[in-house]
Amino acid sequence: MSALKQALLQLANPERAIQTSRFFKTGKGEYSEGDIFIGISNPQVQILVKEHWKSMNISDIQELINDKIHELRFAGLLVLVAKFPKSSAFQQQEMVDFYVRNVQQINNWDLVDCSSYKILGKFLLNKDRQILYDLADSGHLWSERIAVVSCFEFIRNKQFSDIFTLSEKFLTHTHDLMHKACGWMLREVGKRDELALEEFLDEHLPKMPRTMLRYAIERMEEGKRLRYLRG
């Protein structure tokens, strides 16, 4: 057992775990059914990761990501994120392969959002992006969200075509976590190029889920936002 895992387990807080389990929808039939929380806060995890990540290897990360405890999987992903920019091109390729092999363990929105664009997005910035479309076609909710949120790195570099393609694909998705993810990324487009966002909205507004639309237009000036809400 790694020193990081030992330190994390010592911070278990059963009372907080009950609240966190409710927040992350771990009940029967909910999107995170059966996930186990032990009540460690994100800042606590981040502090410990900062102390330990340099000494950890891929086997240590795998141990954390394989764990049934949510906060340990979160810590494992944060270690991977910390190591990624400090690694060689060959090591980064290995990390990306590792990340994709473990998508079944990246099984909640916070795990996706803390890691996907910082690993997969950064790696693919100037490369072929077919892997995103393979994830998007998987039928696996969290893989689909990884595909969408990975686009954040592209958007930061004013590359919008992938998020437009994926958002169009997921207009008919049945889960609001995908509507929220697409809307969030579209909002990020709008921060950088509001006209590009408006062109996408004007084309797809009749089919756009309400949640996706609300997220996408959140930063618009009120009059324009209300016009979109009214269709």
C-alpha cells in the first residue's frame, strides 16, 4: 500500500461520507449507484497528492484507480494529472494508454472533469482525435463525458470543431450529465467567440435539450439569453 493511500484512509469521516454519497447520487437507480465514499474533502486529497505524487509510479496509481473507494480513485487521477506535464513524450503516450484502459474506473463526473482535458485533451491537441470519437460512440456514459470534456483543452486554444461535432451528436442523449457537459463546453466557446456559439445555437436550438441550452448561454448578456430561452 502506498504512503498516499495510507494517509488518505486515515482521513475517513463517516458523517461527511453520508452527505457526499447523497450529493453524488449513489442510491439505487441513480447514476453513481453503489459508489463508496469515506468522507475525504477534495482539498484534503489535493494536499496529500501534492506531497506524494513525485514518489509514485504507475503501479501505485493503478492501485488507487482500482479501489472501490471514490476518493482514492480521485487521488490516483490527480497523481496522473500531476505527472503528465513533467513526463517525456513516450511517457505521456503510456499515460494516455493507461487512462483509456481504465475508463471503467473513471466513473463519475468529478473523476472525468478533473482529469480528461488535462491528460487526453492536452495530448491530442496537435494530434489525430479519433480516440475521442471512439469514446463518444461507446455507449458508456463516462466515456462519452470524457470525449466531451477533453475538448476543453482544444477550446482554450480556439479549436471549436470537435465540441460542435460532439454537442450535435449528443443533442438526443438521454442523460442530463451529458447535456450539462456539452452546455459547459459550449459556454467556454462563447467566452472566446460568442459569434461561433450563436451560429451553433441558431442551427440547433429547436433540438437542444433545455439543460444544455441553459448552460451554454449562462454568460450571455441578459437580453440575448432571454431570446434564446424563448426560442
